[in-house]
Amino acid sequence: MSEDSEKEDYSDRTISDEDESDEDNFMKFVNEDIHQCALLTADSISDPFFPRTTQILLEYQLGRWVPRLRKPRDLYGVSSSGPLSPTRWPYHCDVIDEKIEHIDWTPSNPEPMYIPTGLEVEPLYANSKEETVVYLAEDAYKEPCFVYSRVGGNRTPLKQPVDNCDDTLMFEARFESGNLQKVVKVGEYEYQLTVRPDLFTNKHTQWYYFQVTNTQAGIVYRFTITNFTKPASLYNRGMRPLFYSEKEASAHNIGWQRIGDQIKYYRNNQGQDRHHHFSLTWTFQFPHSKDTCYFAHCYPYTYTNLQEYLSGINNDPVRSKFCKIRVLCHTIARNMVYILTITTPLKNSESRKRKAVILTARVHPGETNSSWIMKGFLDYILGNSSDAKLLRDTFVFKVVPMLNPDGVIVGNYRCSLAGRDLNRNYTSLLKESFPSVWYTRNMIRRLMEKREVILYCDLHGHSKKENIFMYGCDGSDRCKALYLQQRIFPLMLSKNCPDKFSFSSCKFNIQKSKEGTGRVVMWKMGIRNSFTMEATFCGSTLGNKRGTHFNTKDLESMGYHFCDSLLDYCDPDRTKYYQCLKELDEMEKHINLEKVIDDSDTSLKEITLDLETSSHASDSSESNDSQTDLLKLNSQIKTKKKQLKTKKERNSTIERHQNIREEEQEVCDKGHLVQRHKESDSDVTDTRPSISDDCIFDYFRRQLPNQVLILACDSSSPAFHMMYSTCDGHEFEQALRVGDGSLACYSPWGHKESETQLSD
């Protein structure tokens, strides 16, 4: 970061950045006394001493009217005393009056990906004057850049379908987050569609969301979107479009579902100026006639959806106590960027000891899956479970759920109304052009002056890869310990969520083109664990979810797994932490060995380690080498459902481990370990091959040369418990079992870590 950026103006401070433990004296007064008095606005009574205003509330107390100011919306954004802040659009954008709403629904069965038949056609359309244009959004290009905004945009009535004798479909996308530029009827039941580029740009055609009316059931329709710009797409890897029917929703309570046949993504003949475009085509039969339906690239989540969700929190007497909603800043169009502070209220001296965790989402407006992950996180962290309470007691969470509301409102895929990608401008000094990322960076910088920030995560969607994964930063230029520690949290997340999160897809490097991203900027500011979480638009290639799409509940569950992994990462019992560190060290050794053997120029950080995602995984040969065995962890083990621990349970676990260590140390000091093993087996017929104790000890000395080993044998079973301490004095336990001439090692997650022959 440049020196100039270190000298930025800090004078423009917002109330959202004040210490979360500071109590608002005014709100204390209201909470204590509001139930004892009646509230009226100043214009509701005939009082000559008060002007007509809605900003002054009059409370009748002890026989007289007492005035107070209403909470300023510019600071609080949502209020129980009034409606949501109105949505502002660029003045020239046509917007229909009708409000678009969808029900929340999850399919009872996983939705499989599309399997190509090889017979899919590739429609190529030539421009013709005889074509029938059925939809055209001309007003999108009235201005070359953003001029000003107005509440609700340019209101336009919803066009009704043509007369019943006409079978032409009617299209509409002039609603919040909608995107459709032009529709041409090219056949009786075939339509060519063009999506609108991000406003004030000529690119980023990826997101689509539009309405279709005047449908006929049982007819095979073909839809082809012709102006995509990315050469690769998940539609060629099995992804299906999303469909919503209002009749299905009202009659059967069925919401968004994956649909389509003859799905194909291909390069078309619409290239201009040597820039080729790509088409997506699919066929579909509507379930009902005269229905109102919708198609979308991913599950929509609008700015209004967020405001309604935050209003529900604000009006909840329980959640509003530990979740403070403020306005971080205003966008170019004067829409509000909200920031949430989530923590258990405590005194200043106690609160300042808490470490901070920061989450942000929707810097790219078309990546709606990130909002569903954010919703799942907020649902869990604001819940009444013992672990949610533990997290709120332990951390201060700063959450910015929608960084780019302007882009979300107008249906952009990647940019704000400045026509720029906000996630490349975290280093910019242009506060007026990029207010949300400027204020976010400023807020984090001031927060770091008060407390340690242990983790920053920006939620995104990915258009080319399956599964959910993370991008981190490369700490190899500092020290190996830091290099490995930055990978621990993603590895824990992959263990807690093995059917959705892929550790092999994670990357830890800094490309020059990404130096302006939130992840890199926060890492350079000093946040060691700085990540971008990428969620596919498609589905999973892992475990039980293999070959199926992610639905909204799958995405929301990642919010829970994030919290679960955060508890693991910060657990006072460091067993899982050091187990992950050990696995990462073994992985790194294996990669270095492969590099020497293959003399490859491939970056170490980009080598795929997860054998399960490889098409050759089933053909890999068996090996007794311990490093290779450890590398098979991600593909061979099925993670057990881990029981969450409260703080009390975690402390009892630590005490139990300490008691075990004391007992085992006492046994070792007396020199009776081997004798005790022999005596316990003296009356039992043992059919296992004879394995000497020296062989077992020698095995662990070879695997852990710099660690102190303590072995204890359970007399009731041929199992050992190994306690070993690391170079910094931390200790943890592994269970070991000997049988058939081999020794099996189990990790703290309950995984079978390795199995090694000991007869030699």
C-alpha cells in the first residue's frame, strides 16, 4: 500500500465505527421509559409551540408532553417507527410498480446436474428485419454515466399479455435486480434474448433474471441468450437455469427449481470487432397456461430482501440487543450500505479484550449465492444456541452484508454505478467514486487500532468451478509457520463440510491483478487470516452431494459451518489446530518432493492435493508411505458429524486431557509401560502377528523426530493412546490401534489418518 494511503483523512467518521460496547444514552432512556408513555408526532396534536414535523416525537409523561427526536435514518437505516428506506434508481431507469416476491422453498430431493446427450443443437441467428421484437429496454443507454437518482426510478406500468388469441410470450425485467435488454421472436415457440451489460459499461454479461407471461402448458419452448462474453461456463459442466412459477408457488408451495433440456453453451457468430460472443440455449415446457414465471442465473436476493431481513432483526427484542444495525455510508445513488455489529453487550473494559471477525458480501451484485451464505451466517450467529452465544461472548463481529446495493438494484453482474469493479479498488483514495469499499477499509483500519482482527472473509460466487473454496494470501516470504497457519482455517472448513467445501480448490497467492481486492488489502494491513470465499453457481463434486446443484439451504448451511470452524480454530484445546498443522506440513513435504522429482515449473500453491476431485483418483496405487497416506485424507475419509462444544464442555475436555497426561507420565516414570502391556495380555490368546514395542516406538520416532512421545496401552483392547508435544509446548492426543501387523492412526476428527505395516 502506498504511503499516501496511510495518510488518508480520518475525519469523516460514521457512528457505525464507534465502539460496540458504548451504550447510546438516548436509547437507554427510550428502553426504560417508552413503555410508560404514549408517543405522538408533533403534527398529530394541535400545539402552537411545535412546528409540523415528523422528526419530533412527543411523549406524555407525568401530565405533560416531553419532546424527543426520532432516530435519524441516515445513521440507523432501519427503524421500527417507520418504513424501510426507499430504494433509489438512476433517474432514467424504467421500473414497474408491481413488487416482485418469491417464496422460500427447498426441493425435497437433490437436483441433479444436466448430462449432455451430444445431440444438443446450437442455434445461430442472423439479423433480419422480419424478426418480431417483443421486448426492448431502450432507456438503459440514455446516459453515458450516472447523473442522479430518484426514489423508485421512472415508474412504468406493467405491460399486460397480448390478446388471448396471440400465443406470443411476454417478457419483463424492469424490476429490482432484473436484467434483460432485448427479446426477439425467431420462431413460433423460439426466442432470442440479449441481456443488458452492466450499466455504463459494454461488458459483464452474465447475470439474467426476467419474467415471462402468457405461457402455454405442454409446448416445448426454446430460449437462447446470445451475448455472453466468457468462453467457459458451468452450463457446459451440468448447470441448469433456475425457474419459478407463481401458480406452482400458490398451489403447491414450490419455489425456485432447476429446469431445462438440450442445454448448451457455445460460441456463436455474433462477434463484433473480433470479440466473440457466446450463447446459452435450453428448451422447456411450462407447467401451467396463463402463468407468470421467472428465469434466473442464480437464486435472486435483492436489496429489499436485505432491508426486510434487517428490519426483522431490529424489531426483535432479543436479537436487537446484541446486533446493532447502523449505516456505514451511502452509495453514489444515495442507497444505504448497512453495517452490523454483533456481540454480547459488556462493559468497556471487558469488551475491548474481545477479538474481531469481519465478514462482507455482494461486492459483485450478480453473485447472489454470497447473500444466501451471509443469511445462513446471520441466522446462526443471531440464534439462541449455546455455541452462538459462545461466539458472541468471545468475538466482536463486524458484518457488511451488501457492499454494492446500487449494482444489486439495477441488475448488474459485477460493477457499481461508477462502471467499475469495486473489488479492484480497495486501495483507491476516491471516496466519492467507491464509497462502500473506502468506508469498509477505513472502518477496519480503525477497528484494528482498538482490537485484534483474527479473520476477514469476503463472500463471492464463482462462475467456472464447482464446490465452495477459499482464496488466501501467500505468507511464504515471511516464515514457514505463517505460511502453513494461513491454511488451517480452510482445512478445518473442509473437514467440517466435506461434501461442499474443497480444500484442493483453495489457492494461496497474490496475483498482480488482485492487489486491489479486499482480501489482499486487508492482509497487507496486518490481518493474517484474510480470505475470499468462493461459492459455485452450480453444485458439488464431493461426497453425498456429488453431481447435484446447491440450493439455498446448502448455501445457508455454509454460514453454520463457518461458525463451527471458527470455534474449532479458536478452541482452547488445540488438538484439532495442531493436527491440521501437521497434515499441512506433510502435504508441503510431499509437494516439495514431487517438485524435485518432476522438475516442474508449476507453482506449489496451485498443485491439486485433493485426490477425490481427480478423474484418476480411483486408479491411484496403494502405498505404505506415511506421507502419501496422509495426502489421501481429503478423499478417503468421511467426516463424522462433530458434536459442538460449549465453553464449559471445552474446559472439561482440557481437564480430562490433563488428567490423562498425568496418569501416563506417572506410568512412564515408573518404567512399567511395557510390563503392563505384557501382563494385560498374558491371559488372552492373541492371534495378531508379534510386534515388538521397540518397533512401535521406533515408528513414532521416525514420524515425529522433534516431538516427545508418551504411549499408553488400554488393557481391554489392542489400542494405544499417543500424547506428543510440539516444539512450542502444546500437546494433543491421537488414538492408535494395532492389528494384523499394522498400526492405524486416528485424528481428533475421528478420521483414520494412516495405516503402516510394522512387521519390518
